[in-house]
Amino acid sequence: MYVIVEINGQQFKAEEGKKLFVHHIQDAESGKTVEFEKVLLVDNNGTVTVGAPTVDGAKVVCEVVSPLVKGDKVLVFHKKRRKGYRKLNGHRQQFTELTIKQVIA
């Protein structure tokens, strides 16, 4: 059984016991449980239920493993040829690590 859930504007495939790295959640504390109720699709052993826009009564219960995880560094390089213009900028996205405890559908 799996569900498609929307978390912070992004869609994730969620199954029990899996880990997710989602965009940073502000109020997350380590060990705290978080519930997400924007379930868009439920697949229960081949029986697919699609919400309009969400599935009623379905939710995902997660536990926060680490409230702040930094992603890999991404380098952004700008250059204009023959003008002597070069600019290098780095960025590291902040994530929250979640473990899915229960899928209620």
C-alpha cells in the first residue's frame, strides 16, 4: 500500500517505514510526530482511489528524525564572454528528514 501525499507544495510517494527528505519544516523537533492530510492518491494492493482534490479521511503520520539536514552544494556560475565578468554563487538547500510511521486510508 502506498499513497501520494503533498508536503510543502511537493508530491511524494509514501509507504510505511520509508524515509523522506522534504523541504525544511519550521516547527519540526526531533522525535515529534507530524501528520499530513493532503493525500492525493491511495493505492491499496491494486485498488486505486484518486481524490478530487484530496482523499477524505486519509492521512500520513510521520516522525521527525532530523529537523535540519543540509543538502549537497550547488554551484551557480555566471559569465559574460570577453567582458571580464564572472560570478560564482553556492547554495545548500535545507531539508527535514522524516520516517513514515503509519498510512491511514
